[in-house]
Amino acid sequence: MPAARNSLLIFIVLLSIAIGSSTLTRGHEWGDDFASYIMQAQSIVDGRTKEFVEHNAFTISQSSILIGPVAYPWGYPLLLTPAIIFKGIHPLTLKLPGLLSFIGFLICLFLVTRDRLTAPESLLLLSLFAFNPTLIKFLDQILSDIPFLFSIFLGLLLITKLEQERWHYVTLGVVMFFAFFIRTTGIILLASFLIHQAFRFYTYQNERKTILLNSALSVITFGLLWFISAQVFPNGQGTYFEQLKGLTPTIFLTNISGYISLFGIFLGSGPAWTYLFYTLAVFFLIGVWMRRNVDQILIIFCVLYFLAMLFWPEWQGMRFLFPILPIFVYLAFQGIRIVITKLPEKYYMVGERTIYGFWLLIIGVFFLSSSSHAYANLQDNRKINGPFDPFSTDVYNYIRAETPADSVIVFFKPRAMRLFTNRETLMSLDCARLPLGDYVVISKKAENSQVPPDEIDKCGLALKNLFENQRFIIYEVPK
């Protein structure tokens, strides 16, 4: 049975890789978080990290709204540096760290759950995430979410397999730092570990000295790596705390309903999927209660992470849910399993097979959806879209060739503009800030983050039209 399960594991992971790699495009969606990550990676390669922070600080401080931190944590940009060295700004290559991280996540998810579920259940759970359309499509993003997901489950795997050897706790400290180094919310993994250890300290009185020593090893390792990274990389994440000031009771309540609804959307859109989520939520609560001691670390992390999401004022959508979705589904599996065991013996086998058949149906729907998306992408020759398309490239080429190197460009995605033109940039939502720039680039299709195309003439600035194509107009701002 173990050999068959391992063979199926390899097959599922390889099939998921094939589908995931086939969804990768030669472009990227608009949204310029990816540009900041790439510029940070470039600055590491060039040894100009402080220079990056200085330039990006201008973009962040001069834009109409806070569009992000001056610098994201440096872990993900560090993962991108081999791709930058090898191919430069090449979208397909830059997406490979995410694809490899997804493989790592799937393996860690299986290892975390294989001893907690039956063999068929562990493979069914793995397949739900290996072929999920939302996750598969997200592999086309040059963002830190999938590497962060991998780091979290690698850490949870190590915590669930706690051993007495000292090296285990040193390794855990490294992994917890790695999660924090990729995303600031990775600190929740460390907090969850310490709370978990506190419960163990209370429960196992004869092992208190060992628990304290081992916990200290992990914390010291984490702290030492944090200290070293702080000396090597400039800090630019202080603006995260500025964003926290935007939290209001209304936003908090909206976050509760919004993120809860996303659990259902992860499964699929439509009333049937919503009812499925409600059903799973009941089984999830049963699983939490019945497994509160055995799966304590998973429950602690799930609760702490969800609370952190609720207190973050900026809506981040589905990607913020990635680290706790597998835990939600896993505990729902446990709840279903517990309910089935309560059935009369003559109905037990029927109930188990019905559940297996149901999950196979869901996996089949996921597989068909992801496969059809991958096939369409290959048929479309991995289309070049967004900031990498020819219309955008024409704008970058014009700005690099026809504007002074010290020019300031106003654009609705300023970090993307800086990435491709090496000009100072900012984003303006109104006419009043346009004079801060020397040139204004207006997207004819964008509906936000800029002065609308049909209102730009009302700004009263006598803007001079220098360049125009199907997607953009470049204006010179009179001085």
C-alpha cells in the first residue's frame, strides 16, 4: 500500500506540474507588485539595494495613495536573483521559483497529512490542491504568495514532526525565518510555534527543561538570521505600519464577511459551491473540536493567521487565504471522517465510498477546468499580455529614447514604469498632482489609479500630446 500511495503521489505531482507549467504566459497581469519584486532582485544582483529603496521611496511617498511598502521582505527577491542573472526580465523564467515552490508545497502538504488521514484521503486532499484552478492560474503571477505557502507548510511539517535532536530545532528556526523573510506575516508561524510549545510545556511537566531549551534554539536561530539579514539588506517595510492606521470597525467587519465568502469561491462560483462550503464549514468545526489536541499547531496557526487577515485594512483577496485553505479542507476531512465513524456499521462502507466518490467528482471538475485553461494558453502561444505587450513596450521605448534620464513619469502603475524605463515615477488620482511629473502616461483602458482619459483635458494644464498608440497616450507637462 505505501508503494502504491507513493506512486500515485508522484503521478499527481507530475501531472500538476505539467498543467501548471502549461498555464504560464509570456506576460503578466497589470498590477505592479511584481515590478517591485523584480527591481529588488535586480538591486541584489547589482549590489544597489539602498539605491532601490531610495528610488522606490520617492514613488511611494509622492503617489496619491500608499501603493505598497518601500521594500518588500527580501526573501522572494532573493529567490528571483538566479532568474535575473540567467535571463534578465524574462517573465517565464521569473515564474519558475513559484512553480518549484508549488511542488514543494504539495509534497509538504502530503507529508503533513499522510499519517493523519487514510491513504485514499491523503491523496484526495493532495489532488484538491494539485489541480485547483485558482492555485494553478496563480502560478502565472510573479508574486511571493506561492513561495510563502511552501515555506509555511515546510515549517508546519517540521513542527508536526518534532524530535529531540537539537539540529531539528535549528532547522525549524531557519525555516521560520525563511517564511518571515518572504512575507512579514511569516512571523505568525513563529508565534504559533511558541504558543504550541507553551501548551506542551504546561502538559509535559517532566520535559519542561528540554522544551525550553529546544524552543530557545529555534528562537535564537531565527533571531540570528534576522540580525544578519538586517545588516545586509536595507529596511523598507515600515510603511506596513502606516497601512495599519487605515483600519476601521467597518473595514474589520467587511473583512470578516469578505474573507469567509472567499473560502467558498476557492471551491467554485455559484450557489452549489456556496452550499458545499457551508457544509464543509460544519465539518471543519467538528474537526477542530475533535482534533484540538492532536492537530493543535495547525489550529493555532489557522486562528492566528485568520485574525491577522481581518486586521489588515487593505483588501488582498484570495491570495491571502492560501496558507490556511489546506488546513480548512484537512480539518473538514477529519470532521467528515469522524461523522462517518458514528454511522451504524452496515452504513459505514457506503458512507465512506460516497464521500470518496464525491471528492473524486470535485477533483475531476478541478482537473478539467485547469487542463482546459492550460490547453487554451498553449493554443494561444502563451500570449504576451499586460505590461509586457507590444503597446506597452512602445511606450517604454519612447520614454527611454525621448525623455531625459532625470524625468519624472506619472503613470497608473508607477513601479512597472520604473522597472522598464529607469525613470522616477508616481501615481496620481487627480489633476493637482500631475505637475509633479514631467510626463503623464494615460492608459486608455484603465478605470482606476489615474485621471480618467476623458477628463485629462479638464485639468487645465495645456498638456502636449507627444505619442499615442492603441492603448496609451504620452503627454508632456508644461513647466
